[in-house]
Amino acid sequence: MAVGGVGFGFFAEERPFGNGVLAHPLVILFALAAAALLTLRFLHARPLTELISTLSITVGGVIALVCFFVGDWFGVNLMALP
């Protein structure tokens, strides 16, 4: 989640997926995370909270959000360099 957050944040200002709200890189990041968790749930045929604790899922989401903003900050500041 941390690497994905920084990666998506680094290119967030360029809007690589388009200009709509649903095409914002943060929305795409969490959509991919949700798709990965759903895939894990269906592959194991068990409820997700039996595989990963709710606290771990929440902490992963918070880490992704923080790292997204860190990557966004670096992306904006590095693009401004000559």
C-alpha cells in the first residue's frame, strides 16, 4: 500500500487517467486495493476478516493515503525544479 500510494501520488498532478472525479489517482488506488481484497476473498472462499484483520486493512488504507500525499508532494516539487 505504501509503494502504491507513493507511486500514484507521484504522478497525481499529471492526471494520467483523465480529469473526472472517478479518474483521480487516489480513487484508482483505492479501487485497485478493493479489487485485490475482493480477489483474495474469492480465491480463498472465506470471509476477508478471517484472512486479514480489520485493523490491518484500516492501517493499510491510512498508510496508502499518507504515502499518496507524500508522493504527491514530491511529484509537485520535483516537477518545479529546473
